Amino acid sequence: MATSETHKVPVIANPYRPSPARITSIIDLTPQEKLFELRLIDDSARDAFDFQSGQFVELSIFGVGEAPISISSAPSKQGFIELCIRDSGDVTGAMHKKRCGDIVGLRGPFGRGFPFREMKGHDILLVAGGLGIAPLKSLINHIHDDRHEFGNVTILYGSRTPSEVLFREQFDMWKHREDFDLVLTVDQPDETWTGETGLVTKLFDKIHVDPKSTYGAICGPPVMYKYVIAEMRKKAMDVDRIYVSFERRMKCGIGKCGHCGVGHQYACIDGPVFNYWEAMNLQEAI
Amino acid sequence: MFFRVIPKHVLPDLVRGLAEQHEVVGPVAKGDVFVYAPVSDAADLRLDYDTTVLPAKRWFFPESEDLMRFRVSDNAVMEESLDTVPRVLFGLHPCDVNSLLLMDNVFLGDAPDPYYKARRDNTLIVGVSCMPNEHCFCDAWGTGETHWGFDIFLTDIGDDYYASIRSVMGADLVDRYVACRMITDEDTAAFQRRAAEFKGAFSNDLDTSQLPVLLDAKFDSDIWDRLGEKCLGCGACSMVCPTCYCFDVHDELDADQLHGVRVRTWDSCQFKQFAAVAHGQNFRDTRASRVKYRYYHKQWGYLSKFERVLCVGCGRCTRACKAQISPPRVVRALQTGVVD
């Protein structure tokens, strides 16, 4: 019988192909975390990159691999994106060795972010723990850019130690603002610390929440969610107005590789942001 | 759909005709099992096979494939291509035809996978009817029959095949290469007898009703601990599964460390690191949680998105599992609360 020739075919419209992006700025935030500013090199890729706060990208470093990183800058900042990255694995470790001007790859944006438009016209209560401030920072900056469209905005941010507080310079400046109620707390204060101490949940005693008009957003280590949600529920906030962002192993970003399964959903396409009603109906979530 | 009757003795003509422009892959004997393999002689095709060790997915989604070649210095993609060949998968059973339709939902839906799609577009499917072996339970999901997803489907009606033809290409090939005739009412009656015989040949009466409710209501049941104690965590169930699509991607550097290949391989939710993230967190760090997830996803997660369960009842995982964990056994455990 005749044998047919194997032939190479070009791959078109490849969702696995990263777009090259240049590192345009690196800021050391803490000994473990750096803030990278990136700019997609290709004009059309840059123009097409339209995202929501809460979405993530796959950071792609050839020879090492890919890692999902949430976007820290606001969608209103055009042309550049910021990624707050902790040195905690192969890809993030390799990223920490990069210098300004180096080129890495990006895929995305992926997932479902915070319902920014729906949140407009309401009070906002944002609660972050540790690196969980990274995706919320995007939302905070976005709200900042449209500040007049929101009611009271309260930010509760807990860290383990003062040296681990991310974006501290900006937050220090914001302490004096009247349009953001920003409360920082650390578990283990040092002699320089003048803010609150203890877990972020303790701060709920100090704040006023109007349950009729407040949207909540939570991001932090997995253990934090149920305690913060319990505090929000004590304030009578609605389950479908409390939003949580989950960290899972989003590997492909497009609902195929299976790694980010959480209950019957995939964090990469159905999340990573879910409202609490959805999360309550999601096994393995909280 | 239209139909032809193809006498069995002329079927090799169809295989030879297809082989003029296609690689023909079908079931062949290998030791005391069957595998899908390229066929060079129509006589090697064993359409009387019961099942194959590996399913047909590897012809679209290989166990390992290069996604792209890259250069490290500027993070550039050097080459992005895939090997494909016009191919016919000849002799898939209904469960395996259905399994490809389930894979299509994932790989051809939103953000289509270009590697899978190129091979799918380049492959004809010729199905063939079967009789169940002791591990088959396609009757539980209704995947023992198929009405789309093939070019030609051959139902054995004795000395002839009752050929259902679904595509223009299938019609062309049948009319061009094989001496066939139009169907008669008698042929259709023979087809019906064969379908009834198939339906009557299943011995188990597995109750698959209300699985989404049971999976959620019994999420914390100790049946999962019992199953987790048995599971060896080998992942064989996923590898032989025609509908398991999870994959991993890793980079392989050339010896010069300057270039390399990004490679995709099959993965399994039964492997310990599957749901691990940075900082040592693992969302499924027990075997019980991993066994449970495989079933939870197949019978509920996938169902919630595509309105079908992600199982076709082929029985391959039952054969492959050294711990005797099988879908019927897990479903019975869910129904009764006891692992038998």
C-alpha cells in the first residue's frame, strides 16, 4: 500500500505562543518581592491586550517554563502592565534574575476578573493578606482613577511583618488621604511599626460597613478566606457581593490542561475571581 | 445520513483505496492484546478486536509533542510547526467515536488548540460495531451508539456491513473504492436485530442516576478514604482513558543551553504534584482527594460545562487499574455508601 508523507504544517492562531515583552522597570518591594513593569513589544499584541482587574497572565521564560501571575496595574494604565512577583519557584526565581531591558514572554490576559462596572456606585471593602495585595492593587488603582464613581473605599491589608508590607511607600502616602480608608496591620510588629497589629480580621471591629451598598473583594493565603468572609457576613454583606480570588495552578490559562480545577470549575476560565455564592457551591474552594 | 451495504469480502478494497492517500491506522494484534497502529496490509486489520490498550486520542493529542522551538537569549519562538499526515482511523468502536466528540468540546471550543485541530481536520474516522466484553459499560452513558463524529460507520450484519455514511468524503470513498449496493428493508431489519443483540449483551445494570447530587452530597464520605487507600497513584487510568485530556508542558534545553523545545505531555490528576502551587501548598495532597477529583470532574465538572459525562464506558481504566478501582465500582460506592 502507498504510504503517505508526514509533512510539517505551520501552527496558526496559537494560544500557547507567548508574546515577547520587554522589562521596562524593576522595583525591589521587599527582599522577596519585586514589581516588574512590562511592555509588549509587538504593537498589535499591545493594542489587543485589554484586561480587567483580577485577571492574570502566564509569564513565560523559555528554558524554564510558565507561571500564572495576576496583574497589579490598573486597566486604565495603557501600554504597560505591572506584575508583583515573589521569588518562590523556578519561573519566578528566573524572573528575579532578569534585568531591565530583558525580554520575557506573556500570554493572556486570562480568566474572569472583578466586576468593576457592577461595583460602581457602591462602597468598596477590600481585604488583602500578604501577596494577595497584588491583584487587589490593580482594582485599587482602577478605583482610584474613577474615584468619584464609588462611595466609601476601605482597604484592610495584613502582612506578617513590617518588612513584608508590599507597596509600602505608596500606602504610607495614602494614609493621609481622605478618600481611601486604608488600614495596615502586621502579625509581628517591630519597633518602627506604628500601625495596627494582629490578624486582618481584627480590623473589622474598627470599620463601619453599610451592607446594603457594599461590595467586598478578598485575596490572600487560602487559610484567610473563611475568616474574612465570616467577618463580612457578620456585617450582613450579601453573599453575591463578596468576591474572592483564588490561587490555583493555572498552567494553560484556557481551560484545557486541567491543573487549576477547583470543584466543578476551572480557576483559569471560570475564575480566578468568584463571588462567595459561587464559591459556596464550589467544592475544594474555601 | 444515508446508507450502503458493503459485502464483508470486499471491505479490503475500501482499506486499500483509503490507503492511496491516507495513512490507515486501525486495530491490530500485538501479543495477546490489540493496539491501534498503522496498517500496511488490509489483512492485518482486526475488526473483531474487543478493545485496544491505548485509546485513539494519541493520534490527535500525542503522549508527547513539541509545541515550539525557542531561543533563550531573547525569549523568541524559532519554529512553530506540527507533523501531520492525512490519516484514517479505521475501526473505532462507538465509545471511541464518542470519546473524540467529548475531546472536541475541550480542544475545539473556546481558544481552539491548533495542534489537535490540525490533526482532527486531517483525519477520517471509520467506525465499526462491536459486542461488549465483561468490562464494557457504555450502556450506562448511552455511548454505545453514535450518529455523528464519523465519516463511515460499519455495522456488522452477518455477511455484510450496513454502512452509515455521514460525510461527503465518506460517501466519495465508498462509492469510488468498493462495490456496494443500496440498502433494503431486510438490511435495515438485520441492522435492528444487531442493535438489539448488542443492547441485550450487557450484563451489569449500573445505576448512574443522580450522580451530580451524590458527588456533592457525599463529598466528605469515607468511601473516598477507602478508595484512596487502594489507589496506587500510578495514573494508568488517565493514560488509557479516551477522554482524559489533562496535560503538562515543560521546556527541554539543547546541549548548548541556547535553544530548546517546549514540550507537551499527558498528565494525570492522580499524580501528587498535579494541583500543587508555589509556597508548598497542594490543593489535593491525599490520594483520596485525587481519586475523588477524577470522578468528580468526569461525572460533574465536565457535565456542568458540556452536558455530558466525561466517560464513554470503554472499560480501559478498569483493565489498567492494579487496585481494581473502576467507574462501576465507584458509582456503586456512591449509590450504596460502601466500597464493595
